[in-house]
Amino acid sequence: MRKKVSLVVAIVLLACALLATTSCGGGGTDTNSPDPTGATDSQVTDQNPSTGEPAGRLICGVTEYEPMNYRENGVWVGFETEFAQLVGERLGLEVEFQMIDWAQKFNELNSGAIDAIWNGLTATSSENGVPRVDMCDMSYTYMLNTQCVVIRNDRAGDVKTRDDLDGLTLAAEAGSAGASEAEELVGDSGTVLGVAQQINAFMEVMTGAVDGAVIDVILAQGQVGTGDYANLQIAFELDPEAYAIGFRSGDPLRDRVNQVMVELFAEGLIQEIARKYGVDANLVLDTTFG
């Protein structure tokens, strides 16, 4: 009798082993079947190359740049912030914001520390002679901007045109499009002081450490002439430029974000966010770029 019972148990165990790849025991997962949560393959199988953590998050590299990305009571707000969050919601991705050194943005991106540079990135610029479009994959253009020169009010009579800046000292965010512009403006005899964030350049101008600063006009318009920067003004604006989102080369996430961007513009949702932060006049959707 004991031998018969042992034989029956062995048969049952063998049957479970053969069925383990389907449903026996409830522990198997068919990786070829659609994910019950509706997540895409990349969200389920991709890993952050830096941390090895499963995907499902969208980590955006940012700096403090009002009204694009900035913090109120420790919470990230701004046009770019809400834009990224809305895109993440459509893609089923949890959006996180990571403060980065702007001069290291492409290293942060390519290392996997961040998934996107989403902070008023000028796509139509170069760094060290290399076009940014060759350094990462750019999304569609969604906003136009210009750099501007900010000076103290008492320098208004001295700085009126580009030629007036030759040989002077200008502040600009290190690694930014403004820094590239500043290098050209001051020429070989001038100096560019690199600062960690654009907002820091205002104080350099205020204290007289520099003759002026090259800053995104969207930021400058909301800061100069008021509060701590009441003694500053915009001397003049430079050439137009275009904002886009930077992704690692070959990352399919870029195309997914582009598709959602088109949908959000068509639905008027991007326009609503832009009006909230006073940048609606700068909006443009250029699908020929990226």
C-alpha cells in the first residue's frame, strides 16, 4: 500500500513540474503575453543602466529655472514640470525631477542617471563646437526663446549693442546656450564667468563682479526690474532659439513623447499650462525638428 501511495505522489509531482511553465502553482509568468497592467514592453523590461532598477519612471534632469522648473515649499512646479508630468501620465510613467549640473547634462543623460533633459534645453545650439543635435536625440520643438543681455541700470548708456560687449566680462550658466553666446560676445579679450545656475548670474551682475549676464529672456523677464533685481534691466535680445527635450541616442522614448506632445497640443492642454505660467506667447510645435 505504501508503494502505491508513493507512486501516486510521484506522478502528481511530475505533472506539476511539466505544467510549471503555464499555471501549476500560480508562480509562472508568460513573458509573451500582454502585461495585465497595460504597460509597454519597455516599461516592464527596461532597466536604468545606472541603478539597475526596473523602468516605469521618467527621471528628468533639471535646474532651478522659473517659470519652467522651480520649487515652491519644496514641491517642483513650473511649465516644464507640469508638461513632463502630463506626458508621464499619458505614458503610464511616474515622473521624477533630478537637479543636475547643467554643464554635465549630457554625461548625466548618457550614464543613465536621468532619462531626459527637460528644462528649457536649447536644441539649436552647440557646445565646444559640437551641435547639440549630435549629442543626443531631440524631441519636436515646442517653444521659442531668445537669450538676452542683462545689465545694471547704471550701465544702460554703455551697453546698447553686441559691439559694446567686446572685451568685457559676462556671467552665464556653465554649459548653457547662454555661455556659448557670451563667448562670442566678449571676444578673445573678454571673459565669461560660468555659474552653476542661471539665477546665480543675476547676483554677479548686481555686485559688479561682471559687466552683464547672458540669460534666457523667459527667465529674465520675470526677474529683472523687481524685488532683489530692481536695479537690473534687459539691454537687448539676441537671436531666436528653439527648446526641445533631450533623450539618449536611439531611445524609443523620444518618439513616444513626440506622439503624446502632438496629442496634447491638439487638445489644447499644453496651451493651458503655458497660460498658467505666462509663456503661451512662446509656444510653437515644430514636428520637422527631432
